[in-house]
Amino acid sequence: MTPEQSVYTMRLNRFLARSGVASRRKSDELIASGLVRVNGEVVDSLGASVDPERDSVEYAGQSVHLPKECEYIVLNKPAGYVVTRSDTHGRPTVFDLLGTQRLGTMPVGRLDMDTTGLLLWTDDGELAFRLLHPRYVVDKVYEAVVRGRPSEEKLHMLREGIELDDGPTAPAQAEVIRCEGSGYRMEAHVRLCIHEGRKRQVRRMLRTIGHPVRMLKRVSFAGLILEDLKEGAHRTLSIEETRALRTQVGL
């Protein structure tokens, strides 16, 4: 395969994973072992790419093909689950909650272990890339329970962008939904919409303005909502939801 032939290429290990052969890591082992052929030739380079529409891929003598349609799944993540396929500390992972997704179907972005809410999964690599790229300004909406009630001045700081240890944040939408308790027991429910995806960003933003998070839930991502989906449950996106996701990032 020459560079000019390729209109759309993907890494060979990802191709094998999406085709259901093995995980990406295991696919690397299969490639290195010389068990994979592309256009009749053994390919043992871990950096190899293929054009799914033009190249012929074989594993152990069997032809391998991508599924005709991608998967699009929404999971309502509970607290206590890590967003990784396996955890060295033995903690439960979000993969335990789905179980039946294709090997190439992965979470789009991450939620930390204690954060709950909407987690999108897909094996549509271009969509996942665009949803996470700052260029496309995708809304991520969170509801946080914080200690105390943020003043309008503090909310204005979030709306203007604040300085974190890894640089300033982009302007966010921020509002107090309601408050509970009084005095030192007061808690506020804050809705925050951001367009970035830094590690523990919402928690760090609210801690920086003096209102540490006690509970955090992502209620919307790229226009998707959980509706009545119970914690730990998942559902497949409708055709309309999938079309809206792809349209908003130019696909």
C-alpha cells in the first residue's frame, strides 16, 4: 500500500480490535508474531496502518473485516468504577458494566473514579477524536454538590476562565441551581458547562474558587442526556442521536 492510495487509514492493531480479533494490546502481540498479513504479505511492524476499504487483512489465514456499522452506547457510570479495561489495584472497571461491547468499542474520554454520569462509548474513531478535540467546542455539562454557596463573583471567575496549575481554562457556563442546609453545613448544587477535558478539571476549578466538590455527575455530553437511565445501566443511541453527534462535529 502506497501513501497516495490511502484516503482513510487506521492503525493495524486498532483495525484488528474493531474487527473482534483481539484487544489492541493483544493485537500488537499477534502482529509481532507474524500472524497477520496485509495484501498477502506478513506485517510485523507495530506502527503499520491499513486502509479498511482497499487493503485485504488476514489473521491466521482467515480474512478479517470491519463491522458494517459502528457501535454507539451511553452508560450511566456509578461511583467507584475506573475508566480503564483492567486495573492494577483490582478495582472494578466500567468494562465490567458493559461486557458485551466489541473489542474496539471504547469510552470517549474519562470520568474519574468518584464521578458519576454519562459516558459515551463507540468504535467510530473519527467521531471520538473530534468529540474530544478542543477545535469542535463540545459541551460537557456537570452538576456538582459543593461546600458552601459560590458568590456571583466566584461564578464570574469560572465564566471568565481561571488559572489552574496546567494553565488557564476556557470560559465556562456556571450557575447555582439550588442550596441546601445553612451555616457551615450549607451545600450548593452547581451546574457547570465546559468544553475541555483535562484531568479532574471540574473538581480543580471549583476547589480553586474555594468550593470543593462533594459529589460530581456528568449530566450531558455533546447534547446527549441520560434521561431515565439507571446507574450502571447502558443503552444504544438512536439513529437520530448518532446523526446529531456526527453532524455537530462536521461528519
